[in-house]
Amino acid sequence: MEEVYKPIWVSIVGNVLLALLKLAVGFLYSSIALIADGVHSLSDVVTSVIGYAGIRISSKPPDRSHPFGHARFEPLVAFLIGEILLIISYEIGRDSIYRIIGGGAIDVNALMLGVTVLSILAKEAMFRYSVHIGRKLDSQILIADAYHHRSDSLSSLAVLVGLGVQEELRRDKTQTDS
Ligand SMILES: [Zn+2]
């Protein structure tokens, strides 16, 4: 496999696994935060597939209808990934604020915290790998996908904070109740 495709595959496989894990644990404990994060991971798979297609198209040799090659597709796809990232970041930011203010009364357990911490670490590793290969091969698409991973890592951090706040609220409530 060409080196440029490796981070994209890591991203697709990694996100599918993270999505399954988050959805499974999320549904098991009825955690909206984890389910939402799992759905987000599924949407990340779509972004990475777009990135994969973008790299394929932009690396195609010139043909009759594109005599200068297809390299101009690359900034376009990188831009598209950036736009998707912007929309998702906005929605996550908004949801996190609602979640912290609203503070749903659900039990937070070690498994839920563990999945979230795992997600933060996995995404940070995916960021570093993608950005490393992206800079080395000068691939704007890989760099865009990398920064998406970093933002996901931060959004999972927000989920972790949200879960922590929920747990604190629950403890307070239990103390006042007794
Ligand atoms: Zn994402």
C-alpha cells in the first residue's frame, strides 16, 4: 500500500472501532454523551472516506479532459474536510455546553470513563501519525484529516469533563437527599 493511504486506513478502521465501542457502551448505560460521540465517530469514517477518494483523484495522472493532472482536487477536498470539521466542532461545542448546564442525572461508571479516555488517546495518536505522514508527503488532505482527529480528541475531552460534572452533580444530589 502506498504510504499516503496508510493514515487514511488507520483513520477509517480506528473510527469504526471507536464508534462501535462508544455506541455499545453508550446504549448499555443509556449515556447520551457516549451515543452522540459514537455517532460522531461514524461521521468521521465518512470524512476519511472522502479524504481517501480525494487522494485517489488528485494523484491520478493527466488525461485528455484534465491535461494538467488532478492535483487541484486536493485543496478542494482539504477545504471540504475543513468545512465539515467546522460544522461538527460548532455542534459539539454547543452540545457540550448544554450537557454541562443541563447535567443529566445518569450514573457514570469506570467503563464509560475508560472508553472516553481510550478515545482521547487513540485520536491523539491518529493525529500525530496523520500529520507526520501528511507533512512528509506534503498532503493537504492528510493534514486536514489529522487536525480533525485532534479536534475529536478535544471533543472527547469535553465529553470526559461532561461525564465528570454529571458525576459530581449526582454525588451532590445523593448527599443532599440523605
Ligand atoms: Zn470528528
